[in-house]
Amino acid sequence: MAQHIETLEAPRKGFAGLKENFAADLRAGLSISLIALPLSLGIALASGFPAFAGLIAAIVGGILVSRISGSYVTINGPAAGLIVANLAAIQSLGQGDIHAGYLYAIAAVFVAGIMVFIIGAAGAGKLVDVSPSSVIHGMLTYIGVVIMAKMFFPMMGVIPEVHSILGSNVVGTIAAIPQGFTKMLPPVAIVGFVSLLIMAIHPMIKVKWVQLIPSPVWVLIFAIPAGVLFDLETLQQQLNRPEGKELLLALPGNPLDAVAWIGAVTPDFGKILTWAFWYAALTIALITAIESGLSAKAVDQLDPYQRHSDIGKDIRGVGIGSAVSGILGGLPMIAEIVRSKANVLMGARTGWANFFHGTFILIFVFALSPVMQMIPVAALAAMMVFVGYKLAAPGEFIGIFKIGRDQFLYFIFTLLVCIFTNLLVGVFAGIIFKFLYQLLVMRAPTSTLFKADLTVDQSDEGKDEYRVKVRKGATFTNFLSFKRRLNQLPKGKKITVDFSEAKVADFTFQSALHHYAKLYQATGGSIELTGLDQLKAYSNHPQSTRYRR
């Protein structure tokens, strides 16, 4: 018998939804803006961009993208996952000149946004379904390692003698950390370490009024007075540091001066015919599309109204937002998962919460500019170190290992290749390695590598029941063809997917199928998996890769 899900009545869309949910979305938008403001500043600094570039991306992501995206409660803005790609663009295009690199980089961000829009328009967002999660986690862990290594130095107030974090130099940067302790500025280090401690212990404090204030805001509540107490402004003047190495946040007196075409900033397309330019744009575009799609899918599972995003439309919206942000001098953006989760928890009901989040940041930019210039860079760096740790925490390694040793192998391989080459090479190498491992080690049938072999039979006993029998291989490379066959079946039926004749059923395939089953269940139907117990599993995880003994 088909299963049914009880769902809340979904809020209305458009201006009717604005009127209906104004109070709830306004509260959520204000709360998220308080989280996004310091994080956007920190992400920009970690990316090598001017701090204001992060605010531009957050404002555009909220005010513009909220009106054209295909999701309901996601928050768009700059993200930690793009830090490495942003920094690589500045360093490779500027060749040592940070300001010139920034002007080239925002031109690359604009082109990357156009590429993301094309990816969404071409329907390539479907590839999110088959992106190997172990490879993506390997990429994100690499990004976390890079962020921690890079932001340790400004958290301590240190200007390292050699501080390049790209490619094989990641190892050298990590090796330089012990020396950084000997050159730290004690007042700056105190601000940095206490800020990091606040980020770490905030989730553990179960006092309601403490939890109501986001941890980044608590950091600012501590760090701004601490900066005044330690007189970091005078210390900064005494050190006479170069631009970009200040102890306090540097923002223009007039915020409009930081906006391209209005102030002195203009994107430079002078290297658009070079490989370095297109490599930078492609790297930013691929990470943007993949992360946005994955984030939108994840947030859909948190939506109390059980709405489902139009992934293609959402990616197109993010592409437009990134292009606009880049041409204005800002960072690229994604559908950011952590802020989106917080948005749901804060009671957001529609995309207007994202709109209000961007609007409040715009207001803060003009109303609080003098206060923002009192923020110690060490505090923002500490936030980024904590974000990096969350991406590369030991729990990530343990979680992947529990899924199965095959997934752990893909994860570690991707991570190591990223460290010793670069991010884009690492991701593609991880996908190719997984493909070859399934082909050569698990002996996945070559005839079903890209097209699933299955039969579909309607039950004689019940017209509403279908049995889908999977033959040979069920791998990440043939899930899309499998999904196309499922889409041809009527909605609201009982479907049994039988793996008893399969030789391989990999984790990515099963995970994608479980997600599809949740969407299908919302139509009043159900999907049940059988026959997997006849295959040997790599682990006790319910979706572990399985193969014929």
C-alpha cells in the first residue's frame, strides 16, 4: 500500500508570500545577517580579496538571487568552499601583485558566473546526483586544511616570511606554523585564541539566551572591546605594516568607493585570452555549481514544508548572482549550507528571508562602517580557522571510514592529490580513481558503466505496484540513466527496486536513490529496496557499497 506523508500547507510565493510571512522572514533575515556579516568579511580576507568584497557578495546574494533562485529557504553568499579557488585566482593572475590580481580575479568571477548559468541552463545540475560524496568530502577537507594553515598567521598577528598555500606549498605552510608561535604578537594572539575558543565552546553552552546570539556575534562582542583595550590601532601604526597586513579591518570611509565602476576599482579582462584566466574561472564555476546543488538538496531535507528546489533554476540564479557580484568587485557565491540551516532553524518560510538578510547587511554597511573598522583581523581569522577545522575535523575522516574502506580510499586519494597538485586536478583525479577502482577491483560490468541494465514489470496482483530489477552494475556513472527510467513510471505507486541480480551497488548510487525515494514519497508513492542483502557489504553502513561475493 502506498505511503503518504503529512505535510504542512506551504507558504505562498511572491509578494503574497511576503505579506503572509513578513514577520517570520524578517526575524530570520535579521538573525542570519548577524551571522553572515563577520563571516563574509573573514571569507574575503582568507580569499585575498578586500574585506568589502565579501559584503558585496552577501548583499547581491540576498537581494538579487533570492528573487530568481529555484529554492525556498537557502541563503546565498560567499562561502569557505571557494576560498582556495579565489586565492589561487589572485595569486596566479596577479603574479605577486595582489591589487592587480584582485582586478583580474573579479573579471574571472564574472566569467565564472556566466559559466555557472550555462551549467544550470544546460541541465548539468543533474550531475549533482552522481557526484561521489567521498571525493567531494576530500575536496572540502583539503579546503579546510588550507584555510586553517593560511589563517593561523593573521590570527597570531604574524607576517610569515614564506606564505604561499597553493599546491605542494601547503605542506611548507603547515611546517612554518611552529615558527609562527615564536613571532606572534601577544595582544593579537590573545584576541585570536579567545575568539577561537568562543567559536568552539558556544555550541556546548545550553543557556537559551547565549544560544540566541550567534557565535560570530559573541566573537565581535569580545574582540572589538579587546582591540580597544590592547590599543591595536596604535600597535598597527607602530608596526607600519603593508596594505593587507593590518591588525584592524580596513574598509573605505565611503562604502561606495569599494564598489567597481563607482569607486576606483574596475575589473581587468586583460588576461582573458590566457590559460590562467580560464583555469581560474573554470575552478570557481565548478565548485560553485557543485556546492550550490548539494546545499540546495541538503536544505530541502530540513524544510518543514517539504518543498523541493528546482536545482537547475537555483544554479542559474547563483550564476547570475556571482556574475553581478564579480562585476561589482565582489566574491563569487553559492547556496551556503550552514547559514541556510540556521535560516530554517530561525523560522524562515520563504526566499524573502534571504532578501532581508541581504538588505540588513546593506544597511549595516552604511550604518556601522566606523564600528566594523574596529574589528581585529585576528578575530575574523579565528572564525575562519574554526570553519576550516569543521571542514577537516577528525570526525570527517571517521565518518567516511565508517561508510566503507572504498569510500575512505577515494577520500584520502582526493585529499592527497589536492595537496600535492591543486584543487581541480585533485577532484578530477578522485573521480577517475573511483571509476577505475570500480572497474578493475570491484569488476563492475563494462556493459553497464554508463547505462543501467534493468527491467520494469507491473504486478499482476496490484495495478499500482511495479518491480524494477537491476542487473549487473549499479554505479555512480549509470544512475542518471536509471533515474530516467524511474521518471517514466507513474507517480504515487509502490515501486520495488530489486538488486538480487546486481554485481555491484555502490554508495553514491544508493545515496542518490534514497534521495529520489524521498521525493517520490512526497507524491504519495513509495520505493522499497530489496536484494541488497545478497551482496557483500564493505561496512555496516546501510548504504555501504556492495558487490557479488
